[in-house]
Amino acid sequence: MLPRTDLLAGSHHPERLGMVIDTAERALRTWQPQWTGFLEGAVLEEAMARLGALAELELRAVGGHPGAERCRLLLRRRDAEVEPAATDAALQGLSLSGNFLFDPADPDDFRAALVRHGWPEDAIGDLWLRGDRGAQAIVAAEAPWPASGLTLEMRSVSVSCERLSLAQLQPPARRQARQLHTVEASTRLDAVASAGFGISRNRMVTLIRNGAVRLNWAVTTRPGQELQAGDRVQLSGRGELQVGTITATKRDRWRIALVRQ
């Protein structure tokens, strides 16, 4: 048995991490590789940090494309063999096609529609828009799929769903890390995120208040929250900002170093 109490001590996501530990114990007990569902970035990082140091266990994060935010974990004994194709076999692509020219939708709308149709949330990985034609997603290979095909209703739009191989998907290009510097009157979240993501201040305030922005993986709705060195700001579809050094200028402003990924 794994040292569950020690692994969960101080966890920010004890319930989700506990499920990963259950999966790891099953892999060790049966000598068979085991998959988790898709994990959000905060849980994935915590699981990798806490379980990755265990001598008998090997973890592999697979999201279906480089830079995936949501990944499944493959857990196995270090001395157990895994077929190279086994990682791809756990994932499949999904096309969600419809005319959204006059009724725009965002990724959360598509995700919510799949959940309403009975898909577990952890069966859905990264999901991205394809202009006004719909979206594509990476899903668990075992996700429910009716024999007659799948059609979703999203407000005024009928969405047809089609299985795709991972090779047929056109995921967003992986962003290269960029070093940025900005000088701001304050270290407020809305000011720093606006500069880092290249979005107007008003738009950023709206995104934050609508719950679209996460600070250190936790959703925040406070535009005026002060940032500190080491903080990480996530915005779905636009990547992440890492706050580096924050130094005062001679004119009582703040010079802030950022890394955008």
C-alpha cells in the first residue's frame, strides 16, 4: 500500500488526488497499467510531484497533443512493460460541427453540452474552437458513444459529433515561452494580466469577473487582487503567465518580469 496519509498531507485537491492514488495502488496490485481520467493542470502537477518520487511507480502524462492542459495519467510499475501504442489507444479525437456564425459559443459551452449528454467531465480533455464551424476535442477512448451517432443541441445550433483519430485533429499550435517586461502603476491582477496576454484592461476585468481566469490554478473573480513574484495566471485558450521579479521604479511604479507560455 502507498503512504496515503503522507501523500495527501497539505494537498489542495485531496479528493482528486485520492482518486489518483487509488489508481496507482490498483496498478501496483494487479501489475497492469492503469489510466486516470483527464486531470486539470493543478491536480496533474500535484500528482506528478507527490507520486513521481515513489521508487516502484512510473507516471506518464498524455494529453493528445504537445502542450495539452488536461492530461490522463498512465500509472504502472516501473518494471512492467507497456506497448508504445498503448498511450494513443487511450485517447481519441472528437469533431463537433455546427454553424455558430450567428450564435457564437466558447469552449466551456461545448464541454457543458457533452456533460449534459452524459459524458463524465474527466472523459473530456482539451477542447478548442474551429472558428464559427464548431470545435474539436480530445476525449477518452472509452467515452460513451451511442450506436446511432451523437448530436448535441446548443441553444439554436444543432451540433453533429464525429470520431476522429488523433492524427486528424488540428490542435492549437504550441506556444513558445516568451520573456516579457511591463511597467504598471500597481500589481493588480487585471493590470498585469492585461499587459501579459495583450488584452484590453476592460476586457480582462470582464473575463476575471466571469470566472475565466485562474490564479495558481484556482478560479478568481477579483480583478484587484495583488500579484506576487512566483504567481501563475492561467487564461483558457491563451496559456499561462508566470510572474517573475517585481521591482519598484523611481516614479513609484512597478517593473514586472513575466514569462508567457
